[in-house]
Amino acid sequence: MANPRVGNPDHKRNKNMLAPENEAIAAPMEELLTPLVYNQLSYYKHLGLRSRILSLR
């Protein structure tokens, strides 16, 4: 006789793992995005809005 299924496979948790850092990609992205983030921060400050920096990590 076949074993009955235990639980619904759609309700199982996914086991996501972070990919290893790739310095060849991370360095240019950080170099490109950092000035943009700080420019936006100064613009928000100019408008009198709350300043907040959100990271991509």
C-alpha cells in the first residue's frame, strides 16, 4: 500500500539562501547608487520631509 501524503506541499516553507557577495557587481552598483541616495536625501531635507536612507541589503 502506498504511503498517504502528510500535509499539503503548497504550505511548506521555502528555504531561501542568500547568494554570496560578488564584489565585481557590488562595487560598481554601490558607486552608482550612493550619490543618488544622498542627493535624494538632501532633496527630502530641502522639502522639509523626514530624512531616511533605505539600504538595498
